[in-house]
Amino acid sequence: MKLAIFDLDETLIAGDSASLWLTFLVNRKLAPAEILEQERHLMAAYYQGRMDMDAYMALTLAPIRHWQQRDLAPLVDEFVEQDILPLVYPAALERLAWHTARGHERLIISATGEHLVKPIARALGVDHAIGIQLECCDGVYNGRTHGVYSYQQGKLVRLQEWLEQQALRPSHSYGYSDSLNDLPLLEFVDTPFAVNPGDHLARLARERNWSCLDWEL
């Protein structure tokens, strides 16, 4: 079995799904407008590789605290259709199809909450998805997370946990990401691809003879 692993934000799509989700909620008056500026401040730290994930998740999950899973799901589906699918890179769809045609398993793994990652993966026809795990009590989100964050080294930890749970031992693995935060993942796979990399990741890719992909809408 061969496995293709894709980051989500700024890799498969031209944007950040969690940021877009907050904008969607604000536009629906389901979250306060000031949350957008607070989130932008935290995201600046993300791009520098030093995000406070506890603070970020507390902020971004606050609007869905006390929501029933069954009530949130159709809202997320609407968001995916309206705001995510138009941002999917055509070349990303081609690459997903390329792996499918060869019988490869495909996995999306993201530092975004699973309440967004899994529906996005489903909309893209990807069977497997890993996101940050959200706590629920009797089907109600409580605004907290559990488990290891699928962020930086934690993304690799979650991947290895998933492989063990699925009893999978890939004979070859491919990895796609735009972010230096995913360096542990890119170093783990057999064939890494840097997608629209920033200067630092592009330099590392050149030094290590990794392929760089230029995807655009």
C-alpha cells in the first residue's frame, strides 16, 4: 500500500480554513467581529512557527461551544460548499486524482479542528482525515480539545497513531505541504513535495532535492 499525505491550508486550498470559518460565522452573526483581529494576531505567530495552540484553539472554538454536533454539521457543509471548494487548487485536484488512479490511499492531516477537516476531506472525495480532536459531551461541543495537536511534531505523532490504528504499513509515502511547520512530516515521508513554499522551506527543499510545486487558482 502507498500513502499520499496532504496538508490542507495553503496546500490543497488557497487560504486558511479556520480563518475562513470564523469570517463565515461573523458574517452570520454567530461570532463577534473582534474575533477576527484576535485570530489574525495569533496567526502571525503561526507563520513564525511559535503559535500558542492552546490560546488559538480556545479562541476559535468559543463560537461553537454549546452547539449540538447535528446542528453544526449542515452549517459546516454550507461553509465548505460556499467558501472552501472555490479555493481548491486545480493542480491539487489533479494530484489527488493521480494518486487515486494508482490505487494509493489518501490522507489529509491538518492543524485545524476535525469539525472542519473531515467535512472538507469528504467534499474532496478523500476517505481519510486527521484534525485536532474536539471534545463533545452528549453530542454537544464544549469548546475544548483532547489528544495531541496535529501541529508541527504532533502532526507526525497523530499520523503514526493513525497508521497503528488502521494497521497500515505503507510501502511508500508521499507528503505535500506549504509550511515549515510541517518539516517533521516532510522529513518522514519517502517523497516530499513543498507546495508554494516560503523562502525558508524553498531553500531547504533545494538543499535536500525535494520537489517544489507551484499551484495557483
